[in-house]
Amino acid sequence: MHKTKITQIGHIVEDFAEEFLLVLFGPEAPPELRDICVIHENVTKPENVLRKNATLKIGQNKYRILEVGSDANANYESLGHISVYFRETENNEILPGAILVEPKVFPILELGDEITIE
């Protein structure tokens, strides 16, 4: 199991709720992206944790990972960065650094919330 903790929530993150998109980034997120990101700090080291049918838990919300982009694990391990789509995409095709999850429910986010993947 991988665990990380939310340390900052960009003030534009809520605007992405209607798009059912959440952008996660580690503490090294560039200043120009921080407003749109949820910044998190790893409690445990991620090693190939993003995989189909794994459980993603954000605060009290649980999701099943449906698809994993080809670069998602590498980006998450090196930068803490992934885009999480809480909606269906055309033919379930996603960007290389993204994951697709269900259900289609944008999470309620609070500082200090844990994010786990198992």
C-alpha cells in the first residue's frame, strides 16, 4: 500500500470539480501550476502502485482505477504528478500521465487528508 498526505490545495482546484478532473503534484510542483493542483507529500515510496483495479482512496472517498496511462507510474514516482479523471473518456483513452477512476464523484478535499493506493 502507498500512502501520501495532502499539504496544499490550489485555489482553482474546485473549478475542476465540474470537469471531474483532479491534478496531483508532489512538493516540487512549479509555482505556475500550484493553483490548479493538490500538492501532496509521500508517507511511503510509490513503486508501480498505479494499476488497473487498484483502490484509490482520497480522504473518505474510494475509487477503482479503470485505466492507467503509459507514463502515469513514472510521473507519479518522480514528480508525484498524475491527473485523475472521475469520468468516462472517449473509448476510455487517457493521456499518458493520467488515470481514469470510478465512481464519477469528485472528492471533498481537506488539508491533511490521506491519499492511499492499494
